[in-house]
Amino acid sequence: MLVPVSAHALAVYSWGQIVGLLVNGKWHDQWYDTGKTGGRFEREAARFRNWVTVDGSPGLTGEGGFKAESGRYHLYVSLACPWAHRTLIVRQLKGLEAHISVSVVHPDMLESGWEFRPGEEEHRDDLYDFRFLHQVYTKAASEYTGRVTVPVLWDKHGQTIVSNESADIIRMFNSEFDGLDGVRHDLDLYPQELRAEIDAVNERVYRTVNNGVYKAGFATAQAQYENAYSELFDTMDWLDARLSGQRYLVGNYVTEADWRLFTTLVRFDAVYHGHFKCNRQRVSDFPSLSGYLRDLYQVPGVAGTVDIGQIKRHYYVSQRTINPTQIIPVGPRLDFSSPHGRGRLS
């Protein structure tokens, strides 16, 4: 199902970095337009909103036909993108590496959008050897109009995009593949009894932190920047206080809420603090948030999904409207492996 642009509100939905778009299947190098919004950055909703289910029956969007099967699905990601990063983490934690293959785009996102480098093994399209991610989109829908984003969950059988909505993809990974060999069915990142609280935390974190850093960084009016900045650090203060008395965002259990926040926090000091002018404090200046970040980073398997080099290269090289020199900062020094001391809160 390809969802019309206006069909979903933006409150909790999130796709990847933005530049360029397809119009009726033709690529246009076009930065987002803040002229219509008084300098405020507004993120479009994801367009592909299908659902993989255990037996292929209709999922949360009412669409079916995508059965959870080993080897059927392929994930397109960027190691730089926080929205794609969350899908890689859940894939890793759930033990889905043998069942869902991955292709990683190059960190540079320039005139043609997300791109592959066929000569580089780590940045090639393993399915079709395409040069650009927008070719994946037009293979699924030849007349597609909209942004070309990561992550993308691709169905090899149907030769189409299942979803380009990261929030949906991590929930599919969390539960729909549990019957496959080696998948951790004992790990539930969205348990029924915590869903209301998880949803409430997700909504605030998405609006003011995950997307809030972009609203500050991409603002083209002083008032819009300052409003996003204020909301961001109000929530950072709230998170730091919340985490002073409990180990994770929703009690003593790691949930999807933690991983959705983690991918922003791990980029904050290296990118958002300077590049996006979110500079009241670094994460390392918050006593509880900084330990919490290290705690999550040290969960087995997570560190291998973090590539600070690609993260910095993407933002500072690709976003030339913000950093026209494309110079990548050498710093800051980051140490996510030092003791976090948060076991006492368990």
C-alpha cells in the first residue's frame, strides 16, 4: 500500500534524512521548503505503510500479503541516519541477521540523494546493483512522488517496498518474526502492559528530541529555531530527571522507547550540538542521560551498529546549506565504553 501524502499525521512517524525527491518517478534535487511554514521545518509522513505479519494476514495498517519468512526481506539503511539505525539495532537484538539481509548506502547524500557505490563492497546494492536509492523506489512504484528515505524494508518476492516507516519496521521486527529459528522470542521491546506508557514517552521524545534537533537545525527563522531549541532542552531536562531514579525510560525494562531515544543521543555531541546549534549542553553534561547512553551502548551487539565516522561525514558533507565548506570536525572525543554505574538502579 502506497499511502497518500496527507493520509497520516506526523506526530510519531519518522523517516530518514531529507534532500531531493521523486515527482512522478523523476528525480529532482530539491531541498525542503520552509517558505510556506514561516521558517519551520516540517517532516512529511512515510508513504509505504504495509505490514509483515506471522501468516500474511492484515496488520496494523489493514494491509496483508506480507508473510514473515526467512530470506524474503531486505533492509536498506544508512549507518548515519538515526531512523535507519533503530531498525539495525532491533534486527541485531532480536537475532534477525540470518533472516533479513541488509544493504548500506554511502554516507554522502548529494545531488542524487542516497547513493550506492558499486565498487565498494560495504556500500553496494546487494539485490539489483542500483546506483541510487531512488531507483529502488521507482522499481516499487514507477510513478512514485515523494521523498526518498531510509530505512526501506523490501520484499524480494513481491519486488516492492513493504515499509519506509522506521517506527513500524521495528515493531514488525519485534514480534512478527518470532517463529523463525534463532530469533529471540523472549525479548519483547513493546510489551502489552507497558504500551500506553511507551507510546506517551515516544510521542514527546519524537516531537521534541528525535525530530526536535532537526527542527532546530533546519529552521530558517530565528523564532522557529528558538522554539525548537527550548522544547528540546525542556525534554532533555525531563529525561535526565526521569532517568535519575530508574534505569530505563519505562521502568527497569529496556523497551523500544530506549532505542528510539538512543539513536539521537549517540549522535548528539558529535553532530547536533554544533551542526544543528543545539548547544546549551552536551549529552555528556547531563549526569543521568550520559550514563544511560553508555549503558545502552554497552548492550551486547549495539556498539557494532554505531559508526561515528559515517555519522559525522554524512551530516557535515551532505548538508551543505548548513555547512557549505563540507569540513568535518575532528572532535569531539567520545567514550561510550567507560563505566556507566547504572546497575544500581535495576
